[in-house]
Amino acid sequence: MYKIYCLNNISPEGLALLTDNYEVTENIDEADAILVRSADMHEMEVPANLKAVARAGAGVNNIPLDKFAEAGIAVFNTPGANANAVKELVLAGMLLASRDIIGGVAWVRDNADDENVGKAAEKAKKQFAGGEILGKTLGVIGLGAIGKLVAQSAEALGMKVIGYDPAMDEITVHEQISPTVEFADLPKVLKESDFITIHVPALPATKGMINADAIAQMKDGVVFLNFSRDVLVDDAAMAEALESGKVAAYVTDFANPAVVKMERAIVIPHLGASTAEAEDNCAKMAVEEVMAYLERGEKIHC
Ligand code: MLT
């Protein structure tokens, strides 16, 4: 029976599927496969029996791909398995940036001991007035599994969507995402959007793509959302844009020191995929990929 080592805790459904089929070992040296979520594997010695690594998540930045490829170890990820969870947090991020929910809730908590808090809140509420997303333009950079769901949901909420993806063409976007999403180049997305959300992997070509030059092309008062990877955004440039008001709000799933204390930044501790459902979907897909590979040599999402 194959032995599997879990480098991170695995969700109940994923664990059940795993233990129904294999032995879960506590000794990494005897592992035939490793399941990993966020643990960094770059410094890890490669176990002698290791045949496969499966990441319960989309990004593979925590995995030394070259080192494992050299050792003949297959690496899998679970694209799309947590896309709905990320999409829902992106929508929440847009709404948090549009309505001052965070300021309003903090005010109520600060005044919770006042027995007339209800009346005081009625007076205070003017300072927390916001705007609506209906009719606004959302630019989506990257129309993969997550970008697609974000684009479709934003249209359902009455937003106009402009999408950019160098790996797609207009016909595919209209057939597979929505006939009303406008397929555009990056400069147009940057220039015409009220909200911009980025959904691309961290690659040498995408690192720092949202830099001072890209930000300068955006509308004044744009809201920018990053639920993909921290390295995509030059956070020093973003901090300057927040300071000047060029960017009205930066909603990010990454606690970068350059922006964490900034008033216009809404910083979330990488919770995009942190739902029970997404954990189960990713873990089950990762286990299925390992099973397909160990049993039949099949490579799914490799
Ligand atoms: C992913 O790579 O799937 C997401 O960033 C979620 C995560 O790793 O927590």
C-alpha cells in the first residue's frame, strides 16, 4: 500500500478519501507522495521513495518545481477547486471598498458602551456613506478559473466588465465566459476601469506588472484588488498611489509591510481560499490526482 505524508493538515473529506485508499505516514522519508497546502518545500530534502507532490491549491510558488522535475517527481495542483471561494472574497472586497462597512462597524464597537449608541450612530452615519458598484466598470486581468467567475458574477451584479488575458481571444471569452464581457488589451483595462482585479499566476513576466507605470494609466480614484499573489503588485508604488489618492482603495489578500498600515488599504491575511468547501474541494482533487498517478500513471493538472 502506498504511503502518503501530509505536510499540512488536510480537510476531513480529503483525509477520508486518503485513508480509505492509502496509509497516512508520519515518516516523510518513506512517503510515496506528499500532500501540501501552504508549507514551503524549497529547503526540503527529497525523500528517496517520493513519486508525487500534490498541492491543495492553485499556486505552486511554495514548491521547487525544477528540483522535483530533476528528481522525476510529478507535481500536481488543483486549479479551479477553490475558485468560487476566491471569487466570493473578491466580491466582498469590492463591496468593502465601496461601502465603509469597516469604518462603520469599528465606530459601533468603539461606542458600544454608550447607552444611547443607537441615536449616536444615526448622527455618525454620514461619515460612512459610500457608493454603489451597479453600473461601474470592472477590469479583470486574467480570465482563468477565478477571473471567469469574478467576471460573470460582476455582470450579474450589474457591472460592466472589461477583461484582458494574453492567453485568450475574443471568441473564446464570449463563448466560455460571457458574450457581454468586453475583451480588451491591458492599457484599455487599466484606463477605463473603476475597479480592477488581477487573477494571474506569479511568473517572471507577471512579477511587478502593477507598477508605477501601470498605476499611472489607471483612472483617478480607482479601486484595485489583488487576491492572486503579492509579487504581482509593486507595493511601494501602490503605497504612493494610496497616499496621493490616485488609488482610492487597495484591497489585498497579502499583508505587505508597505501597505498594511495605510488608511486606504484593506489588507486580508490570505483568506481567499479559506472556506470549508474550498479546503474540501482542493484536498479531494489533490488526493484524486495522487491516486490517478500512483495507480495508473495518469497526470492530471501536472
Ligand atoms: C491558491 O494558490 O490556491 C490560493 O492562493 C489559496 C491558498 O493557497 O491559500
